[in-house]
Amino acid sequence: MGKKIGVILSGCGVYDGSEIHEAVFTLLAIDANGAEAVCMAPDIELAEVNHISGEATGAKRNVLLESARIARGKIVNIKEVKAGDLDAVILPGGFGAAKNLCDFAVKGAAASIQPDVARLLKEMAAANKPIGAICIAPALVAALFGKESSPEVTIGTDPGTAAAINATGSKHIDCPVTEFVIDRKNRIVSTPAYMLAGRIGEAYEGIIKTVKAVLELC
């Protein structure tokens, strides 16, 4: 295999973890482009959501253990990963990206980032290695880097989320679902996926283009 691409997961399921379709498409696109995915997640708790009703159950689950479901068991604790181990990193979306990997879902532009995730992403940026962000995950990237490098990212066209991204010091670019935004200076690629997708195929199209763009930046 060629390049090693970190995939930062946040659980298993759109309402409390990684969006499963987005995560699987990311893994598929990495493999289809001759690279190797390295799945990782933080060893922290998440608040479980019933995926039929959308209601919180009151139960807790472990982000690393839940993410392992998507990775078929082949996953590492993000605490153990360094930028030197990877050529690029990609964050699929799902509410876990905004609730477990950071607290953007609650705090918007004032969001703080889970420390292990923040460290790895900052190491990647310092090493000039590309970062891909899908769906709501660009909001995490915006909150982390907004003040220091004002990256250009997209979550699609949602005005409220775009305003929160702009409030971090980053710049939101409107983008259709099957396309992506590339910030060449900061080496960040983002795509709306299920922030806009009405069909699974639309999310797939944007994600495969995004993964290819990330690999071309490596």
C-alpha cells in the first residue's frame, strides 16, 4: 500500500457518532486510490441516542469501542498516533464530530476541541500535511484553526452553521453537495456530504472527490 491516511472516527451512528455512510465511503475511496486507512478515535464516553426516535437514551457508550464497529476492529487510540505516522488525515461527519470530538454542537464558534484530536490536527498542520473534513467536521477544523490560519472550509449552504464558522475567524465557502472546497494554503479539503445530501449517491460523489483531492495534496 502507498500513503497512510488517518481516519478520525467519533462513534458509530449519525446522531451520536460518525455518520456511517460517510465513514465507509471515506474508507472505500482511500482504498480505491491505493492508499491505506488508519482508523482512530479517542477513548472517551459519548451520550447514546436512539437512532429511530432521535431521543437521548440516558446511556453512555465508549467512542473508541463504537468506532471499532466501523473499522471492523482495526482501530487505534488517537492518543498513540503522531503526525509522523500519517501522510494525511480525514474526519468524516456525523454529530459525533460536533459533540464528541469537540463541543461545537453546544458552543458554536467558542467550541473547544478534544485534546488528543486537537494535538494530532495541529501536528499535521505544522508538518504541512493535508486535512480532509466532511459534513459537520469542517466546523471542528474551523474552531481549531480559525484564529491562527483562518482556513476556508464548507459545510454546504446552511446559514447558521456558516455564520458560526465565520465567527471562529475561518471563512465559509458555499458549496454544492457533489463538490468540495480546497484551501491550498492551509492544505484543507472539505465537502458538505449529508449537510446537504438528499440521496446516498450525492454524499458518495462529494466524498470520493474530496479523498482524491486530499491524496493529491500529499
